[in-house]
Amino acid sequence: MLRRAFPDRCVFCGSEAPGWLCVNCRWDLPHVPNPCGRCNQPVRVPGPVNQDCAACQVSPPPFYRARAALLYAFPVDAALKSLKFGHALYYVPAFAELLFAQFLQSFESADALVPVPLHHWRYAGRGFNQAAELCRPLGRAAGLPIVGNVKRVLRTRPQTGLDAEARRRNLHAAFAVSGRLGCSHPLIVDDVMTTGETCRQLARVLLDAGAVTVGVLTVARAAALN
Ligand SMILES: [Zn+2]
Ligand SMILES: [Zn+2]
């Protein structure tokens, strides 16, 4: 359907190309330099490939692995902004293709996709959730179901009767699973990962709901310059 609406044009340069990305643009797209094997954040002093960064060694995140297809830098940042705020959905198949390549490399054990949910008022304002849009073609390519019962929630659960750790989680839990999770190895999907806090929160909620492992796959990773 989308292929017919935008036939054989690269989404980045507009040149004729089979699919949605020409060879030159695909080659030129920025990637995360020296990524941590766990959280994907660039490591300042590169060690062996896939080594965990100092932060992950001290305090491992709840997800076992995060991967981004690209670095959040030009032209990826501009494309993702126009996808999210300018309704430029023609980027979706191109990004889904890149996500699928990364999925095959790193997440073949995943058994379901979890798009990071939007607040309902944000969804109402935007009319779509970019993470869910990316999940649809990715789910089809990977043959995986999309988990639809994870929601953003207001932080209004009562604190009484919770121990310190549970209180901390409760305060920070912006997500909730309604009913049964229905998968063991969910893969969180989003457009951009910045600090990673959203994905950490969502991963904790999925683990609390019975997930055995949680992975994170994003189109881009915003690298902290340190
Ligand atoms: Zn191109
Ligand atoms: Zn790390």
C-alpha cells in the first residue's frame, strides 16, 4: 500500500531507488559509535566489542539489551521529528526495514513487540503513536504479535503498605499492564531512546507482570556527549 503511494523513491534524498532507502543514504546514515553492549550508550574509552559501560556494570538496567538502528543525528533526527510532529508517515517503512535488520541481529528470541504507549491526551492531540506505527510493519516482518494492553497511567496508586523499593517503583511507574501480559520475552519498540529512563520504567513494569527478559529496540539513540 505505502509502496504504491510512494513508488521507488528514497525517503531521504528522493532519488529513484528500489524500496524506501537508496544505497548511498543507507551507507551514510549515522550509527552509534562504540556502543555499550547492554545499554547501547557510546562508551568513552572503547574496550572489547560489546563490553558493558561503567554505569551498566555498577547498576545494570532492567532490560538485558538495548539496540538502536541509528544514531540520533542528522538526517535521522530531522526525519524522526517530522514523523512525530509533522505526520510524515512515509518514513515508517524505511525505518521499519532498518529496525527489522537490527531485530534479526539482536532479538530473535523475542516473542512479542511492545510499542511505548503515549498518554491518551497526547495520542488525541497527535492522532497516532509513532511507536505503534513502527511496530506494525516490524511485527509483520518478524512474525510477532503486538502487545496492546500496556498503558500509560497517572501515578495515583496508594503508597500505603508498600516497602521502600516498591514505593520507589510505584512513584516512577508511568506504565501498567491491564490483565495478563501474555508473552515471556517482550521487545520494547520506540522511535528514540534518550536517557533510557522511559524504557527502564517500562521494562520494570513488564518484568513485574511476568516477563522473563525484556529487550529494547529503537530507530535511534541520542548519545550523551561526555
Ligand atoms: Zn537516498
Ligand atoms: Zn551501558
